[in-house]
Amino acid sequence: MRVVSICPSNTELLAYLDALPLLVGIDDYSDWPESIKSLPRLGPDLSIRMDDVEKLKPDLVLASLSVPGMEKNIDELNKRKIPYIVLDPQNFEDIANNLIEVSRAIGMEEIGIRKSAAFLNQLNEFKKIASTIENRPSLYWEWWPKPVFTPGKINWLTKVSEYVGAYNIFADIEEASIQTDWDDVATRNPDYICLAWVGVSHQKVKPELVQKRPDWNQLPAVKNNRILVLEEYLYCRPSPRLIKGIEKLGKILHPAAFEQLEIEPLFDK
């Protein structure tokens, strides 16, 4: 079977299913694991070159609606009558269901059911550890600095916060993504500032820019140097790889509670 992925989270989902040998093409932002880097590139996820997709003669395209603007990819796939599945996970249950949906479509349903169960079991292990933590710090997740975007309740990062023994300061707002401002964030006074700017390498994110925001130098999180620059690829993509992000952040916030944690070796590759 010939499969094309036009979104990084979909590529990572295929990796978790051990289905990478089926891939014949990927979007420009798919960068993990190493074994995919020799595959044909089809453009950034918002500007996929559909002529190139069509030339690959895929039996299935894994499309996405995780970023506004991806709808035009779906329109073009329909127009060209290219078989596709659209994934738009907002939470961990959606990701678990996507594993089964995709595995069924590629003839690997038994593996998908097993992998989905393993994924949920790992989340349960995080839940058990988090339940032992009494002092839960508050987290401010910054997806974009200006205008300010942050995840609300209906987003996987709110659950990530819970799994690491913390909570999202914007979990009271019933939205997946919230546009707010620096004053609102400062009023909520988070214990930690988590910078994971979408599409930006963590090496390029400068925490000193946060310190220069009006009155932010008075925030305890800034005073106590609790500004975390996190890898966008471990937190901003709705894929099973979020497990690795949870493990990493858990060990930062509560090292004693998470030190004995072991996760599936796949995510260390």
C-alpha cells in the first residue's frame, strides 16, 4: 500500500503503528523519525503541492485539520478523487481512536488496537503518578507570543498539564485555542511559563524576551527563573509522541515522582 502523510502528527502516528514502510511522501515539516528524511517532500502542510501528491499515486493520503487553512488540502483531494482520511484530534481519546481508524484503513487493524491500548495504558501510568502529587503548580502554555495564543480546556495540553501533576491556568475557558494578552496572563500569575511556539525550533526561542514584557519582571515565575523553553514537536503536535513530552516535563516539575518512569522505547529513537 502507498500512503502519503501531509501533516507531522500523522507521520508520527504511522511511526507508532510501525507502518513507516508504507510511506511514499510527506509534508515539509515532518521531521521524525530519522528514517523518513529521504522521502519525497510535498510542501508545507498549508501549501501542499497536489500535483506532486498525485504523481506518487497514493492509495491513501492522511490529511489533517489541526491548523486553520488545511481545508484547502481536503478540497483539492476531493477534486482529484484521491483517497484520504482526515484526522483532527483534540484530545488523547481522539488520538487513541485515530490509531485504530488509520490502522484499519491500511490493513493493520490488529496492530492498531494493540497500540491504542498501549497508548492509553501509558496515560494511565501518568495519571497514577499525578494522583500522588499534592502541590500542583500552575502552567501558562504559550503557543505564540504576539498576538498571544494559548490552549484552553478543550486541548491536549490541558490534559498534559494534569498528567505531569500541574494545571493549565486557562483550563477554565471552554475553547481549544485562546487569543489573550500579556496582562491577562500576568493576572493569572502562573508558577511556570512554558514556551512552545508553533513551528519554531526551541533553539530559536529566547526566554529573555519574556523578561522584557511590561511588568512581567515582577512575576514570581520570572523572578524564580521558571521559564521553560520546550520542544514544539513534543507538545504542539497531537500525536502519540506527546507521551515523550509528558515524561520530560514530569521529570522537570516533579523529578522524585517521575524518576522511575519508563516509557515505550520507540519514543527514545
